[in-house]
Amino acid sequence: GENVEQHPSTLSVQEGDSAVIKCTYSDSASNYFPWYKQELGKRPQLIIDIRSNVGEKKDQRIAVTLNKTAKHFSLHITETQPEDSAVYFCAAHMRFGAGTRLTVKP
Amino acid sequence: NAGVTQTPKFQVLKTGQSMTLQCAQDMNHNSMYWYRQDPGMGLRLIYYSASEGTTDKGEVPNGYNVSRLNKREFSLRLESAAPSQTSVYFCASSGWDRVLGEQFFGPGTRLTVL
């Protein structure tokens, strides 16, 4: 089955800096890669996703890049704001990464 | 639209007791999922249902059973609760099969087994 590894487990940045979270997966048949944001005590919500026929996707301050050859995909958040503080999860084929706790310091 | 709803929000059980977690969605989605979330371990799939009348095991199915009652409802049953089942349980639904598209999550059920 699929195995998803996510790094780092915690990330602390200053407001305005960029944050990058990386995930690797094992099943080369996986072709849909979402990122979810979970605020404290809330449910996970999709923030961006990418399919295997695309290498990069952007939505305002967030972007996702995919390298199918290396089997990894990354979440990029630019100009971070305190409200970006949350836990972020990547996923592939019904397997989630362990999560990254992002803290944005004002 | 209520989206995905779950009941109860909180539950405390004693070891050996049974209970059923209820989930319903009003988005006409075919696929529904049950996950558990433990600190530092992300979301782990317990069971999923690709369509009404079908269910399949996920990553951690032991100790659980599910029922896809109809297209809207997908319940999770713990027959004999154990402390290791203390967790937050999320139900999710998707308009795509096998999570090839966005999942919509319910608010979660926080379960404590003493």
C-alpha cells in the first residue's frame, strides 16, 4: 500500500517569511495529491491539490509542486501571516502524512 | 447545506462497552470514509465505502465495523471498546472514488475509553 512521509514535523517562521513542507510517497500509481489545513480543534480542510499531469499549481500565496519521478510534492506558502498557523497534512491515495505544525510569529 | 455531520461530538466509554458513531452527508457523494486522528500520527483510514452497499478495510480496521446504511449515512461501530481506541474520529465524504478528489470532513467525535 501507499506510504507517505512528511517533513518537517514542526516549522516556525517569522511573519512575512516563506514556509515549505515536503512529502514523499511510495506508490507510483498515485495521481492525486491534496494538502489540508487543520486549525486547533477544527476539521481538516482542503487548501490546494494537484494531479499527476501537472507539475505546479498556485493559488494566491500558496503553491504546490510535484515531482513524479522522485515521488515527492511540496507545499509552499509565501508572505506567511499569523493566521497561517495550523497543522498541515499531505495525502496520497487515502494515506495521510503525519502532519506539520506551522507557527508564524508576528 | 449542512455538509458532513457527526454525532456525538464527545463520548466517554468504559472498557468493553459498545457504541456507534453516526455520520451523514447531504452532498450526494458516493464515497464516504472513517478516519481516526491521534497526536503525531496524522489521519489513519479505518474503513471506506466507495458506494452504497460496499465497504472496504483501510489501514487500521481492527476493532471496528461499519455500515453504509444508504447513500447519505455511514456509521462506525465499536463492539468492545479498548483504551487504545481513545482518539478523535472524523468522517469524510468525496464525490470521487478512492480519494481522487477533495474530501469534506465532519466536525469530529472525541472518544475517550477508560
